[in-house]
Amino acid sequence: NNLKERIKRLAEKIFINLNLSGVIRIDFLYEEKTDKLYVCEVNAVPGSLAYYFFEENRISCNDLVIKLLDVCEKNRAIKQVLKEEYFTNILS
């Protein structure tokens, strides 16, 4: 398998399984000798939004920010609907 494709598939699985949204960056480590791929860490927003990651998709920086704000608004609305409260007397 192509390393780039392996990284892309794994990143998509991580994004979905961790229920992430918006822009993230996942750091990987690759050991060429054993052909092993390791997930190092998941980062919220890449440094300074790292617009250069999106240039090949031909999306303007303004459009990217607008899309991110839309995602935030949708997530906020969902979280407000899903909000649950649990009361307990565990500390009483």
C-alpha cells in the first residue's frame, strides 16, 4: 500500500471514531525499516490555521474560515439539544 493512502485512511478513521469536527492535524511517525505507522498525536487547529494545507483544494482563506464557523455553529446547536444533566448526592 502507498504510505500516503495509509495515512489518509487512518486519519479518516481517527477523525470519525473520535467524533472530531472542523480542522485538525494528526501527527504520525513512520518506521521505514519495519513499515510501521504510528499515531503520535491529534492537534486541534494546526498552527495559525496553516492555510497552506488547503491551497491545493482551491478554497480561499475567507471561505475556509466561514466553513469552520458554520461547523462550530452546527456543533453548538447539537450540543445544546443533547445536553443532559445528572444529579447525585454522592458528596452529601
